[in-house]
Amino acid sequence: MRFTLVGAGAVGSLWALKLQQAGHQVHLVTRHEEVTLERSFEKTQPVKFSANQPDLLKDSDCIVICVKAFNVEATIQHILPHLHPDTPVILMHNGMGTTDTALRLVSNNPLLFATTSHGSLMLTATEVKHTGIGETRMGGLNTLGMRCDFLADVFSHALAPCCWDESIEQALWHKLAINCMINPLSAIHQITNGDLLLPHYRDQLISLSEEIAFVMNAEGIAISREEVLNRALYVAQATASNYSSMNRDIFHQRRSEIDFITGYLVERAALHGIATPENTVLYHAIKNLEQSYDHT
């Protein structure tokens, strides 16, 4: 198949390399104007990818959007003039809150969402490290997207496992819960995911998991506080050496996805009349860090 991956950060680069290894043609779209880009796994020979070529975008069999959640709308607007109406579009980012916009903008295309727990880290501008083995879940966001279950097999062949999920929104909530637990704390304290397993963080993680479980229950998802906690601890262990994306954003003084992770949780909680003091404190702590950046 001919793939275009929009966004060549840690996750986009990981999938670009894996899809290329599986025999697919891969084209990258970035914010820059290079017509070729190099990517490699650490200490392996670099792979050259075609990049930022409208004709390759137009001829793609599948487009995967791997940008930050706050860039999804602008990214879709950017690719729309080159988007064939039959081409499946897959959103793949952390957090929630972009699907309504995406459905409005690409209503005539098959639209899907994929959420992954694989860990990935950019060691340099071109080197990718696959830091944690996880799974990917994929599902349709509209009627046309729900007919594209074959794509789960394609992605699983490139980086297993990838499972088709008829209830993708529930899977997104499960991923959001993990992100709410791991990302803000690891970013605030500038620690690896595995450091959250230390006893020092246990009480705070328990409080966070209780609030998250209440909100998920109100959203119609049956889950206990213990399950929320254990899922997060499992991912922290599986990606122990990895730095979360929010950790790296704060470290490099970039905007994070906090509004689409903890911010989304707090927003949904407010609609249900649920208090989330622990999550709210983390939300404001990250926003304060972002506002403290000195870019002069």
C-alpha cells in the first residue's frame, strides 16, 4: 500500500519505519519543505523517505495523522486540497477532543482512530528508539471508517499487535486514563515512566485513579479504581525507560497536549458534576510550566 504519514515525530517515525519494513511505500508530510527525510532505528542504516510531495499525498491509499492533538484541525485543513474522497484517514495521537472537528472536515472520507501503547523516543533528529512494546487498537469513527477493518491487519503485520475495535471510543478512554496518570506527573518531575513505580508516587496515583474511574463510569464505561491504577502501572513498567511525550514537551519548552488529556477529563467531569481536585492540580501545574517558558 501507499501510505502518507503526516507528522514525523516519535510515533510517526516509528510507524514509517515499520510500515516500510513491511514492504509498503511510505511518504512523510511535515511542517518543513524537505522533499526527502531520513529516519532510522538506533545504530541502523538510515532509510530515505519521500516527503512533502502533493502528488504522493493525492495518490495515497491511506493517510495517518500523527501530529499533536492541538494541530489536528490545521493539519486536516492543510491536506484537504490533496485528499482523494476514497482515501481512509486515520487519527493517531494522544488525548481526546478532536473527533468532532475531524468528522466535520473529512465527512466524505473513511475516518478512523488508532491508539497505541507502543513506546517511542526520538534520540536525535533522525534516530528513533522503540522503547516499549505495546498494542494498537483501531476503529471507525464514521460509517465508511467502520468498513475499513482490513487496515488493522495491515498495521498488525507492520507492528503487532493491532486489533480492530468496534468500540474505539472506549479504547480511547482507557488510553486517556493511562495518559492522565503518567504524562503530567512524569512531566512535572522530569522522570521516566518507570520512576512512577516508586512508593513515593503511590498515594497520588491512587487518588488520580479514583477520580478517573468516577468520570469513566459517568461516561458509561464500567471500570474500577483498581483497574485504572493497574493499567497505568503496567504501562509504566512496560515503558519504564521511556520519557512520556509530555515530559519531552516540557523539557524542550514546547506546548503539551494537556488540554486534550487531563483538560479533557476535567471538562467531562464538570459536565457530570464530578470533582477532580487531584487531576485539576496537575492540569494547572502543567499550564503554569508552559506559561513560564522564556522564549525571548
